[in-house]
Amino acid sequence: QQEMKAQGRNARDTIQHVHIIGAGAMGGGIAAWCALKGLRVTLQDQNPESLAEAYKHANGLFRDKLGDKRLAMVARDRLTPDPEGVGLAWADLVLEAIPEKLEAKRQLYQEIEPRMKSDATLASNTSSIPIDELARGLAHPERLVGLHFFNPVEKMLLVEVIKGDKTSQQTLDRAMAFAALIKRVPTPVNSAPGFFVNRVLTPYLLEAMIMFDEGVPAETLDAAAEEFGMAMGPAETVDLVGLDICLDVAEHMSGLIRGDAPAMFKNWVSKERLGRKTGQGFYEYK
Ligand code: NAD
């Protein structure tokens, strides 16, 4: 704990500005949390609606956590929506949180790597893609690291810090220190599909979805899991994460899990029934 605090203090000298790409459930949450913890944040998204929604969520969080109006305004001033990605050029750490698609992430890295500062760290919030696969094509794979936050960011303390074969020790140390700086608990894990949490969690979620396909109602699955002691049932968890993200994670982890992704996943994702983000998953969200 002492060592983590010291790491966090050192990181404040080297990480002052974070640029986040992707303002969805995760990028928006991480941006708000970083601004709340005193960092300068620029937040980029190709979709203006995602940016507006993330900014609104962040302001709600500042009000709830800081209470004082003036302090909430100070936090708000630290967070800048940045649709053109101007902040990329001077950020100390660039965090990518776009959808769980290998090719889209790689293509984005090709565009952004030449625009980043030469000593900046590139981090991905990927849930399941091995870092070495993401690093292919980078001029500086030693600067890429996985920083896997969980949803909702303001409540979930754990951050998986994932080292690829080429990730340098300096990059890894910086990622660990960054997580400590923003008062999360960094845990180093190896770069295997699903890392630690999703390797354990995904088979559980998919078995529950297979039971749903077999006719067990979502409410029954959720009630049983909650009785057992889980904070949230599997159907609620899938709605929170987003069915599209769950399906992508399941596909990246194929081989480790039983058979194909459950049919209902593919069916609902094709109909944009993605959970909370579209207002309809297993349950309805207003
Ligand atoms: P999301 O669908 O909620 O948001 C993704 C955002 O990225 C969207 O706003 C989209 O407009 C934007 N985007 C897409 N391509 C872009 C590009 N090229 N440039 C700029 N913006 C772009 O996704 P999410 O749930 O926030 O997931 C993002 C990443 O975090 C994924 O890798 C996912 O696996 C991981 N993750 C998700 C969760 C979860 O619970 N949802 C948890 C941990 C990690």
C-alpha cells in the first residue's frame, strides 16, 4: 500500500494530461474519474452524441462526489471534449477505449502513434484482446500497455495492468503508477485472452446465456445469482457491459469457452438490442 502511494506521487510528476479516445461507457467513465482525481483530460469521440452524454455523466459525478459547486466547476474545467483529438499531441498518456474490434483498434493506432509525444504511453482498455496482437504494426510497441478498467469506473477499484511481450518495464511501471495516482488498485496480469477477470467471468456469463436460450427467464437467473452472493446477476451484468461488447469478448476468447457464443447474443446484437446503452437488453432502461 505504502509503495503504491509513493508510485502514485511520482506519477503526478510525469502524468498530468490524459487523452482518452472513445467516450462510451468506459472512456466516458475513465475521463470523468481522472478529472475528478485532478488530471487534465481531453476526451475524443467520432460521435458527438457520445461526447455530450459523457460530459453530462461527468458533471453529475462531480456534483455527487464533490458536493461543493465551486469544486465541481474546477473539476469540470479539467475535462475538455475534444472531437478532433487536438489533445493527443501533448498528452502524457493516451488511453484507447473504442469498441472491442482488433482491426479498428489497430487502424486507430496507425493514425495516432505519429501524432503522440515521443515519450507518451499508449494504453488500451481492451477486455480480452492480447496486447501483442494490438501491438503489431506499431513503431514503438514498447510503449503499449493494457489498462483494463471495470464498469462503473467510479465504483470498481480493480484495474488489470497487462504487459505484452514488447511492453517495456518503464511503460509497465508508469501504467501501475498512473492507476495508483487515480486511486485505483492496479493488478499486473499476463497477456492471455480474457486476462484474469474475463477469463473467469465470461464462461459464467455465457453459461447463464445458454440457460436463457434453453428457456430459463433472466429474472430467475439474476435472482439465483444474487441469492448465491453475487452483487449483480448475469443478465443485469450483460446489460451493463453491453451485449455487443460481451459478444466480441466471447469471440476473442473462443477456444477457451464452450462452443459458439449463445444464439441470443448474435440475434439481439444484430437488432441493436445492446442493453443499457440502447435502452433495451434483458430489461428496459428509460
Ligand atoms: P461503447 O460502445 O460504450 O463506446 C465506444 C465509443 O467509441 C463510442 O462512443 C464510439 O462512438 C467510439 N468510437 C468508435 N470508434 C472510434 C474511433 N475510431 N475514434 C473515436 N471514437 C470511436 O464501448 P465500451 O463499453 O466503452 O468499451 C470500450 C472498450 O472498453 C472495449 O475495448 C471494451 O472491451 C472495453 N471494456 C468494456 C467494459 C464494459 O463494461 N462495457 C468493461 C471493461 C472494458
